[in-house]
Amino acid sequence: MNTNDPVPNPNINILEYLNKQKGFENKVAVFTSWQIFPAILNVKRSGLPVNSGYTNFDDAKADERLKYLNEIQHKVPEMLGPDERLDFLTYEFSKEYIKQYKPRVLYMGFDETDDLAHDGNYKFYLQSANKEDGFLGELWQYLQTDPQYKDKTTLIITCDHGRGDVPLENWRDHGTDTPHSEQTWFAVIGPDTPPTGVIKSQTTTYHKQLAQTIAQLLGFDFKAAAGHEVGDPVNTVIDK
């Protein structure tokens, strides 16, 4: 399927699986800038709490900071359109949710770099990437000050696709008609992953391996339960 329409995903995903495991029930959450994620994660079936786009975070137990973010997100310009929330809002929601609710697994999805690349706005594309890098640094610093997360938490950072480079102007695009846009990357930091820097080898890794990698970091076997193709774990990430 190749569409941005909100078609519910028929496949069980790693977040849905984890949310049903003992000790993880109601301890998995999702905050994303793009409005389509409730369909991608099939919230009607999965039951995952997914806050996407300019949707308010609706919980009677929410603290004043989260209520303030609900209010302020509707006062900023919809620079990316009505379906893509600015990434700083998604980050602030995620950070405050972590502080109050203490989830065991949280998925955070940004959108600005993709939209800005499609627009060909290279300057703001770089600025947005730099800003998001700062968010991740700030998040890691916070996690290392919280006893629940300190030295017990892994961050996995990746992207859903690459960008074209043949010809160079194709950096704006991605997809089956855009050569090399299938090439992606991921970075990992955490207590179970050796700090080896950039890994250079002849081995090719794939996105389909990340779900089982996440599962094994948490002591589970998603591959056996998924009911669809799941790649083997990335062994260089797990050192146990």
C-alpha cells in the first residue's frame, strides 16, 4: 500500500504488543506531529494512547503544564498545515508526559524535516534538524537525572525513509521512483549498547529489524507473536 490516507494498519506493531505485556500495560504512549499515526498504529484495535497533530491531550489527571500545551498549540501558526503539528509542541507534550506519567515505552514522531524538504527549503530543513537534535540531547539529559530512567533507558533514533540524490535536486523527494531514498540510518544510546561510534561493516541492516531489537532489549520476543514478517534483532545494539 502506498498512500497517506488514514487507512488502519492491519499488522500488529511492536508498541501494541508491548502494551499488552505484563508490567507494560498502560505504560506505552505515542506523541507525533503527523495526524495519520492513529491509523498507522490502528488505535481502535491496539488501544494505544496516541496524541497526534493538533489533537488535545485528553486526560482528567493531566497536570497544568499539559493543559497549558493543549491551549497554546491552537495559538501558534499552522505552518505545516492543519495535519502536521510543529515539532516543538510534540516534543514538549512528550517530555511533560514522561515527567508526570512515567511510561516504560514512548514513541515520539517528528515531521518538520520531511515537510521542509518537500518544500525545497534547505535552510529551514537544516535548522529544524538541528533543533530536533537539541531536543534529543535535552531529553537524554533529563532521563539521566530521573532515578526511574537513569542508566536503565535506551533511546533509538531513526527515520522512516531517506531522500533522493540522483540528480541532487531529488533531495526533496522519496519513494519508489526516487533512487537511494530507501537508504536510512539509526542511532542508539543506552546501557545495553556499546558506544562504538559510527559502525562501518559489510552488513546491511533494515528497519524491519528494529521491532525485534526493541523487544529483545526489553526481554521479549516480538517475532514469535507478530503474525507477520519481522526481521532478526540488530546484534550490535544488544550486548547482554
